[in-house]
Amino acid sequence: MPTTTRRGRAIAAASALLIFLAVGAGASPAFAHESLVSSSPAEGEQLAAPPEQITLVFSDSVLTMGAEVVINDTSGRNWVEGAAAINGSTVIATVAEGMPAGDYEVIWKVVSGDGHPISALIPFSVLAGSPTPTPTPTASAAPGPTASATAADGDPDITSTEAETTGVQPWQFGLIIASVIVIGGGLCIAILLLMRRRRARDRSTNETSNE
């Protein structure tokens, strides 16, 4: 009887252990947190040019709420543009344009299927920055005709008439000279008449005193 009892207890203990291991093996995947499987860029990767986006792939789907992805440079500036897009187990973040060469860190945080948040960082570097865009030249308007050019292209008769009216004409010179002669002659005659009158007065005065 004691031997049978011991054997039964051993069988029961072995059965309980098997059941515990089976339950634990079945429950462990359900309670395991998702993990990062791959990323682009990878940890420590050196890129020849700035990436257009950051891609994170996890072992299982992650929740759409609570996910954050940033790309910080050495000065702390974030180069992620907009919010990250989540599609099942893949998280994609768009990189802003104009990223220069330098060292960067992808800092991510997501919520796994069991509601547990997980996070980590991925360092990478960019060897050459984005090229500076060359401004497109715009067509400049053709210069309009200047006032002098417009006058030169106009009627030649009008131009010559304006020149004649604005300048002094030869007949005007003659009129001026004639006026000067007439005025000068009149002054000379007036002076001569005055001198004759004075002489006549002087003579009459002398004759009166002699008498």
C-alpha cells in the first residue's frame, strides 16, 4: 500500500508539472511584449544622403495610439515632419527636407498589443546633406521705350517745329538789332538837342552881360 501511494503521488506531481509547463508555454507568447525586428536606417548606419523616411518593423502589431517617432540632431532639432503612420507592425515617419550632414538619433516609443509601452533609440549619421535648390530664373519684362526714344520715333515735322519754336530765329535777331539802333539813335539826337539848347542859352546870357 505505501508503494502504491508513493507511486500515485509521483505520477500526480509529474502530471501537475507537465500541466504547468504547458500552460506557461501557451501563455508566454500572449504576455510577451513586441520587439523591434528591423529599422531603416539601421543602428549605426552611415547614409550617403539624408533619408526620406524612417521605417520601424516590430515583431507584431502595435497600437495606433501613443506612438511617437522623432529624429534629433546634435542641437536637439527634430527632423520628423508630421505624425508617424502605423500599419500593423510597421511604423513610418517622414523626414523633413533640407537635412544637413551630421549625426542623428531616431527616438521611438510605441505601445505593444498588451498595452505595455516600449521605446529605444537608433543612432545613425548622414555623410552628405541635401543639395541647396537652385532658384528658377524668371523672365524679366522687356524695357519700355523711353520718352526720348518715343519723341525720336514720332513725326519729324513735329520735332523740327518744336526746335524752331524753342530756338531764336534769324529775323528775331534783326528785329532786336534794329530796335537797338532806333533807340540808340533817338538817344543821340536827344543829347545833341540838349547840348544845342545849352549853348544857345550860354550865348544869350553872354550877350546880355556885355551890353
